[in-house]
Amino acid sequence: MGDVENKNVKIAGTTPVERYGALSVKGNQLVDRNGNAVALRGVSTHGLSWYPQYVNQESFRFMRDEWGIEVVRLAMYTAEENGYCVGDDDNRQMLKDVIHKGVLAAADLGLYVIIDWHILSDGNPNQNKEQSLAFFKESSKRYQEYDNVIYEICNEPNGDVDWPEIKAYADEVIPVIRQNDEDAIILVGTPTWSQEVDKAQVDPITGYDNLMYVLHFYADTHREELRSKLKLAHDGGRPIFVSEFGICDASGSGAVNVEEADKWIELLESHSISYIAWNLSNKEETSAFFKVSCTKTTDYDCDDLSESAKWFIQMK
């Protein structure tokens, strides 16, 4: 809150992890090793079951050096085709291997990395809670010595689920992570596809440090009403992390809305709130960063990129 000094200044010639060190939460703000405000800027993969090729060290290095990214989000779907909770053991192992590859690549390059339990069609995180508990127990043990790893425990709760159910889920998952990693940042999704951060504002999770609440937006759908919810929650003392956003509509398609996107970024940067763009894929949709014709997995040039990617890069 007001006692956090904003010194989120990039130092030339250093990696993000070298600049900021182990992150923590102070009041309503993500802070670096010295207690200075940090707003990470990054990109999210699409589903690791479908687009694992973008998880590679060369791609991460290119995006760090050319696009200025500081964090990569590894989106592991849970209930969609070949999702972690519906595929067989071989598929689950493949997904864990891709995550491990991404964590190692990020660590080598000094990037932060988010391990994202990407619920979607399984809108209530309690639906696959037992698998979530086992996954985060294993992952937090495996990465307990990595200062760059962030855990996102439920991507977008939706449908007939409200904050008390999400909070109850979080109250079971968080201790599992904390048994192995006392300090890692943990991101908690909020109701209605991670839009109702105002509900977490009035009924926060207590008893744990380094928690943040997730807000997602798509600029052509979510406008001033959702920005007001973000401001209400943040001004009320809740640390917010935008772990996914797009500049089109909420379907991931449609036209880009640069005017509304710029309003969002202005708000986020004025409050030192981290934001991660969706998505690294060549899927035929507006939010995908690469044209369908692009088969590269690094060394991208302007002709390979969508409007969404070009907009994101010009903010560097």
C-alpha cells in the first residue's frame, strides 16, 4: 500500500531474477528482495497439451531479450482434451515434463515462471481437488529451491461456484505448497472467470503470506466496470495479479480494441500490477501471438506476428 516505494526500474544487462530476487507480497503490492514495488510483464502459453513447442529455451531467450518479458506462464489445462485430469498417465507425465522444461529454461535465463493449474470447463476447482493437491505437493517439493517459481492454483473458476467454495479449496491447497515452499508467491483465482476480485476484497484468505488474487480481462469485453472492481480491491488492500489478458473480446477472437487495452495498461502500471498476455500459439484466433502460417518457435519477425503480439511488443 502506501508504505511501498515504487522503484520498478529495469537495470540494463541484468535478468529479471537478478534485478528483483525472491519476490514477496507487502500490503497490496508484489515487491522485490529490497521491498520495492515490482510489476512483472510477461506472456502465457496456450494449453501445454496442444502447443508444447513454444516451451523452449531459445524462445524464452528471444522474448526476454527482444520483447522485454520477465515472466512466462505455463498453462496446463485440467479437464479439456488431454488435460491433466482427464488424460492417461503417459499424458500426465508428458505435461509434467513440459512444465519441468519450462521451469529449467526460465531459471537458466533469469525469468520468473508461473505453474498454472488451468481449470476452465471444470469451473469449480473442488471438482478435481484431489488431483490438484497431489500435483502441487509434487511440484512444490520439486521446485522448493527455485526462487523464480510462482504457483497459480485455479485459473478461472466459473459457473455455479462462488468465492466461499474457491476460498475453501485454496485453504486446502495452500498448506500443501507451504509444507515444501514457505515463501513462493501463490495466485488464487476469483469467481466468474477471475473477475470478481471485489469478493476476495471483503472476505480475504487469512493465515498465509505471499498470496495474490487473480483478475483476468479481455479489453473489448471487460471495460470500466471491471476496472472499477480492480481499483476497489487494490485500494482496499488486496494484492492483485493479472495472470491473463487479451486485447480482443472474451472469446479470444474478434477485433482488437487498442483504446480499451491502453486504458487497462495505464491503470495496471499506475498501480504497479503485474500483467501477462494470452497467448503463445499459432491458433486461428485474435489473441494468438503468431499467425497460423508461422511455424517458428523462436526468432520471430514482424511478419510472423498477430496484431495482439505487435501491440504487446510496442509497449516494451
